[in-house]
Amino acid sequence: MDGLREKYQERINNALLDGFEKELLDSAFVNLLTPNPLRLNNFAYALRELTRHILHRLAPDDDLKQCQWFAPDSTSSTGITRKHRIKFAIQGGLSDFYVKKKLFINEIDQVSSDLIAIINRLSGFTHIEKATFNSSIEDTKSTADDCLSATLDFINKIDELREKIADKLFNDISDVLIDRINSESVVELIELSSHQYIEDISAEKISVFKIGVNSMEMHVYGNIEVILMFGSASDRRKGDGAEITISFPIYSEMEVLFEQPLGSVITLNQFGVDTSSWCE
């Protein structure tokens, strides 16, 4: 059982908030490691509640109800279902039309079904029946391994689709971003030459910090291709100046507002260029 804790706890913790969520996961493992006829039931219950808290954090009721795609479900006392929460956690307030027709992402419904099946499986152990009571060590370990793997898949799948949306969204905003940066001063580049022109910005890794009703906040690691110009335009025409095309790593924190045309409104909270290679 200790091997399961070593295998999964840190990997699942990476997606959790400090405090309650990590403490709940730790308590689930305590249940699993404590000899008790109900340890598998207690473990599965704690793990199911952890997934519930994650979904409620990623998809708060008030935000979810503001989405244009939201339609209350009469089978739920609040009108909100797990399917609603999973959808919001992945696409936020982005319209179905944009996600499906512009980003060509069509697997959200299937992913929702798969994730709900995972939660239902965990729920099956919270109902104490003869078949789930006093499981053998072998069955407990095997079932716990399956449940932990499924929970990790649950977390990873949401992140995977969120980042897929962010990757495609970045392609829509890259031209706007280049124009924005060319019109503003980038301190790190100003220190290298008299004039600069950004030709391209590419993303190597995009992580979604938060997705909401009206915007997506993303952290972008990538590269910027820039022309460094030395001397005036007249100097360069006479051969007394120079132009050098070079690429540098960048890190940016930005918020893309869900306003039409999408990608036209960006808030740059941070934009840094690593020019250490030039200095070296």
C-alpha cells in the first residue's frame, strides 16, 4: 500500500491547492493504509469527495450559470450537473460554436462521460455491501490502484483539453500579440540595439492558469524572433549600420478576453525576454 502512496500522491498533489485539498488526499491514503474492514470504502469515499471539490473549485456555481451555453438540468436540485462543471472546467465561457467549429475540439462530451464514469465507480464503493466490505489485501490494493489511476487521468484529461484550447487560441492571438509588442517597448531588447522589430512569436509550452466566464489566463513559454537594428535607416542603407535576426526565449502571463473578434483584446500581465545568450 505504501507503494501506491509513493506512486500517486505527489503526481495528484501537483494539481491540488495547498491546504484542504492536499489534506483530504493525505487522509484518503491514511484510510487506505489503516487496517480496517472499511478501509477501501473510506478511501474511495474520500477520493470521490476530492474530485467533487476539484470540480466545484474549477467551476463555481455563479460563474457557470453566466455561460451562454448553460441550460439548467431539471434532474438536479441546483440545475447544475457534473457534466456542466466538467465542461466549464475545460472551456469556461467559450461558446460551443467557437470550440467546435473554430478550434475543432469535439471530444468534450465524450471526456465528460468518461470522467463521470470514474466518479460513479468511486461512488460504488461508498455504498457498503457485502461485495465491497472487508476486501482482501490483494483486492484492496488492486482496486485502489485503479481508482488512483482513474483520478489522475481525471485531472490530466481536464488539463490536456484546457491546454489544447489554449494552444489553438494562441494561434489566433499571435498576430495581435506581435503588433502589441512592436508598438510597446520591451526593456530587454531596447538594451541591445537602437531599434527592434518583432517578426514572430511561437509558443513551446502553454499552461492554463485559470479559465472563466469572460476570459482565459495563460502562462506561455516560447521564443521571440526579432530583428535587431543598429544605426539609423540612413546608416544602414549606406552600409554603416547592421541588422541581425535572432531568437530569444520568452515567458509571458496574459489574459485573453472572450470578446469578438476573439483574440483582439489581451491583457499582458507579464512579458519577459531572456537575452542572456546575447550577453554571453
